[in-house]
Amino acid sequence: MTTETGQGRRSGVKYVKNDFFYGDTFDSFDQLNTDLCSWVDTVANKRIHVTTKKKPEELYSLVEQSKMKPYLQPEMMFDVNGEKRNVDKTSLISYKSNKYSVPMIYQSSTVMIRQDGSKLIIYKPESSDIIAKHDICEGKGHIIKNTNHYRDHQKKNIKGFLKRIWPYCWNELRAKALLF
């Protein structure tokens, strides 16, 4: 309940304001940082928390630490061998004056690309998983799309399915009954 209303966060800020900052002045940011780290280690993490009935440092090492994921630093996010590209709202990226499609889930995000011979490889920046491959177009101003990257692909599959099953249905009514 307290996290839904924001009360939990406000009380944490209030605790730091009233216990650490109250009445203190600092000559520099470095002094503030040093004093705050010392206060966290000697006061804040040593107290028994009212709600959890545990010390924050114990709760962190027992529960929270195992659930944390590594922090991605900016230099880790992008492969030095690739180039960063922004995906537009139509799921396209630009490369050498042409546009290439990526799956719709990457709309308005950032991806990495690299050229491998005559292929354009598009991949996730955080994991290097390949999300698309295209033959590189030699011209300019072309849009190279993989229809699997768009929602309409599913509709085309349904139409193809209907065409394949139609000969096995002896009338339209029976075909509709099989499908719906």
C-alpha cells in the first residue's frame, strides 16, 4: 500500500533529509559525498527497518542482490565494430541512402548494424542478438522490406491458408464451420 501512494518513497527521502542533511553544511560536493557514504554505512544500513524488521544491508544481501542485473554502461551498449542506428516509427533504418526494415517491436528504438560482405546485419545493442538481415541494395532511395517484420504478414498467412483448404471444403458453409 505504501509504494502505491508514494508514501514509502517520501518517508525515505524525509529520513535522509531529517537525519543526515538537517543542520549540516558542506564545503564541497566531495565532502558531501564522503559524509553521506559514511552515514549510509554507519547509520542508515545499521538500523532496523520499521516495515521489514531487518537491517537494510542484511535484506539487500539476502534478497535483493541476487535479483539485480548488471548495469549497462554507455560504452558497453554499443559494439565498437558496428554502427548505431535509430529505428523510425515505420520500423525502418537508414543505411547508404536506403531504408531497411526491422521487426515492429523495435520501432523508435536504437539498434546496431554492420556490413558483412553483401549483407546488412542488424542486431540488438545490449546482447548482439541478430534481429534482421538484408541484402545490401546498390542503388539509392530504395526501401528494402522483409514482410515478416510487419503485422500484415499474419493476414497474408490466413489468406494463404484459406486458399489451401478451400478445395477440401465442399461448400462455403462447411469452410466457414471449419474455420470459426
